Amino acid sequence: MGEQWLAGGPATGHIEGSIIGLDNVRTGPGAKVRSVTAGGAALMVAGDCPVGEEDLADALDAVRAGRWEELTYWPGSYWVIADNGRERVVCGDLAGLRPVYYAPDGTWATDLRRLGKPLVPDLGLAAARIVARSDHWPDRSPYEGIGLVPGGFALLLPAGQGPWLVDVTSITPVEDLASGAARFGAALTRAVQYRVSAAGELVGADLSGGLDSSAAVVLAAQVGQVHAVTYTDGYTSAEDASFATQVAGHTGVAHTIARGSDEVLPFSFPAGQPTGLEPAMGAALFEMDRAYLAPVAGLPLHLTGHGGDVVLDATSSVWVRLLQDGQRRAAHRQVVAYARMRNLAPGPFWNSLKETAALGRAGALERAAKELEQNRRPPAQGVSGWSWCRLGAAASWLTADGRAQVAALLRQAAADTSQPEEADEGDQWGALRFTGATARAWAPYAGALEIRPVHPYLDNAVVRAAFAVPAAARRGGYTFKPLLAAALPELPSWLLGRRSKGSFTPQRVMAYQHHRARLGDLLAVSPLVTRGLVDHTAVTGSLGHLGQGRTPIGSADMHQMLTVSWWLAGTHSPAGASC
């Protein structure tokens, strides 16, 4: 299959290929594109979308009127480009799996190399995303001077003007779980089954044994042939493989369990491993992926459960939202019940959530900036709820210059009025975009493994149906992921009753020990270290503690630090490179 990309704007005129009715738009030979023009309006859909030609033609009325959000209601995962003569709009999906990058001159592209701009990594932003999560800067790409259209937004290009962003999320809320469950079930079922039916042959699927991938396999098996694959090793929970085997037996799908060894532990970064244009958390797991995905290489598609945690569940941000809305009694009742069910002390948990609600988004970011500037950390809490911005262990690795740069970026984010101020809204969109970016950045690795991943939980229709249900209703006090059970009651009760969830933390800890010397060398040449943002002694000290199993705190931060450092050191010179 050829390259799948789209590009337009002043800097793309030299690229061959165009779309009729949409001048100055270029496309790669592998892009699946359909377009329609009539009455001064033009519309193009590219990607995985089962919309019919008649529906495309009917949508031209929305194009003429500038109702851009209506162009994102179809099933699937795709880009849309539309033009009504007054303005042009370009957008991907709500999760950001289908990216759109852009420059100040109005040049845009779905592939960074097609912008015709120098690709200079933004080291300050890279450090900030390791220290304080990535969701505070949703409109920034990893490169200086290049923007990224956030999931849920579109790039608007008015004639004769510069680019700007417009919101196309368009979520119509329902009252409760029961009101939205059927719609969500129908959306997820269609997202899985239309693809499997269209393939018309054996397809692959992840089957971790968790609810998300298991539900996708059950739905896929109803309409086609599936080969499910599961990874396990000496560090994974035996419960994961047990549930995966049960699901495979229940559905009758082919099932392969790959048993990994220490040779495929994370962070091996073997010679010849592909790299992408963005840092990818999955880069650290390449050998593990290669071990279990080999049996399904070359199949027409591969189903995953990515995004299920985001759309099916919610975090303790829902109780912060209740406090923001003045519903103190309801929040307190739910928090106490939640804490007691898990043998936690309700008091510290409750106080943490109250403080978060009182600070608000801007206040939390401002406080984090001050903590960095003053080189102090908040006291450790035994139990802590959700926060707008909790500095991770990586904050202790920053130099004075690194702290100053990250603090400045946090203040910039605090002043961004385009982000939701409601805790549950901000949390779910941040988590969705992070998940979309993670899946997007894994694409080069999928290509090397001959895997064509499909992420039905990230489809616009599925996301909208889930986010229409109040986040508090998706947060199960007594059940796990209650939306799934309500939406798909035909799933087996023994599956819906699972309460645990697997983790790769043990593998990471062993990998820190197994690859300690090589990882220390990698950190030594990381541009984050050589450019003076991260202190080498501090970060390698943490690596040593993690490798000895002394503490799990900072494991996720170290994962990010290592993958970003490998990406920076291995694919770009410190001075940047022109594409």
C-alpha cells in the first residue's frame, strides 16, 4: 500500500496529485479518498469511512452553511476537507488518531514531512510533557513552530486569512446511563462489525483478557473469522491469560498465546527498530509486540481495545465536578462509599478533591509552575484523588533551566481559555487525546510488523455516544465499567464481572534492571540532558532505584523519559533536521 497522506496550502504546490474540486490539495497514492462537488461547495472524505455517495452529496448543504461538525458524524475514522468558497475546513477525528499539522502560513498536512518546514524538536515541550502530562498543550506538535489540530477541533482557513481552530465536538448529553447505553452499544457494535464484514476474511485482534479487547472480539466473532493473540510472560497476571482463554473458547475464535522471555522485555530498542516522526510510548515494547503479533501479520485488519478505558470509565474527576457544581453532599457521599469499599481513609481523599476543586484548572497549573520555580515538591499524600496538574517524579530530574522552561509552559497553558474548566470534561478529553496520540505514534511500528490496527473505541460515533453519558454515570461505584454491561448485556456475566486489570509495570521494573547499563548510556546522550534541561545524575539515580524494585513511583515517568530520549537521540540531530 502506498503512502497515506493529505496536504494543502502554500508550501505544497510542488507535490504531485490533486483532488477535483479542491484546488491545491494533494494526496498520497495510498489514501482512500472520495469527493463530491456541486453548487460552489466541495467535500472530501479520506480514510476508513463507510459513508455512501448519496450521504456525501447531502452533506454539501452543511458545507455551504459552515456547519462543520455535521461532517464528522459518520462512522469510522477519517479526515474531512470541505470548501464553500468563503472558507475551507480540514479536520481529523475526535481522538486525534487522524492528525492535522499546520504552519502559520496556512500550510497543513497529515504527515509532518509534507509541510515543507524544518522539523526542530521542541525540547522544552518534551520535558514539560514528561513532567506534567501531555494534555495541557493539545495544539502543539513535538516541533517548534508547527501546530497540531487537537482532537475535537477543525482547522479553519478563511479566504485571505490565517488559520484558526474551531470546536466540532458537538456532544448532545443524555440524562443517565440507561438513556445512552443502547446508542453506545449500537455505535460500538457497528464500529467493530462493519470493518470485519468488509474484510470478508480472517482478521486479527488483541485479546488481553480485559473487558475492552474481549468485548471487541465477541462482537467481531459474531460476523466473521478472528485470530486473537495474547501476550504473557513470567511477570504478567495469570488471570489475564485465563480470561483471554475463556473468551476465545466462548467465541470459538482461533487463539494464540505468546509466551515472552527476558529477551523481549521493554526498552531493548534493537538495531533496525523503526522510528516515527513523534515519540511513541509503544516504541519501548517493540520486541514484546513482535513476539505476540507475528501470528496475525499480514491480515487485512487488527482490532484493538485502545480507548476502552477512556470511553467506558471515568476518574475521580467526576467528584471534583460535583464540588465545582456545588453538589457537596452528593460528592461526599460517593467519595466515602468509594474509599470504604477499597479500605482507604476517606478523609485525606476527600480533602485532596476539595483542594483540587477550589484551585481550578488555572490555579493548579499556576501552583505547579511556582513549585518548579521554587524547586519544592508538595508533601507526599498516602491517598490522592484526581488533579488538574500533579507534577511527577520527573520534576526532580530537571535542572534550574529545565524548571524555568517547564514553568513558563505551564503558565502559558493556564492562560489558555479554550480548554474545559469542568474537571470531568477536561479529564476525559485529555485522556482521549493522549490515547489517540499513543495509537497514532505507534503506526510506524505497526507497519514494520505488518499489522493494520483498527481502534473502534476511538471512532467519532463511539466517542460521542460514550461522552453523551454523564461521566459520573460511567464511574462505577459498585461495578466496573457499567456502561459496557448496560450497552451490551449479551456479553457473558463472568466477563462483565471482572474487577481487576492487567499491567506491564512488573515488566518495566525488570527491564530497568536488565537494561540498566544501556539505558544509562542512552540517557547520557539524550538532548534533554546534553542541552541542560535534565540532570543526568538525578535521572540515572531514579533509574537505579526503579531497577532495584525499591519503589514503583516514577516508573511511568521513566518510561516516557526513555522513549523520548531514544526518539530524540536516534532520529534527530540536536540542531534539528529539515525534511
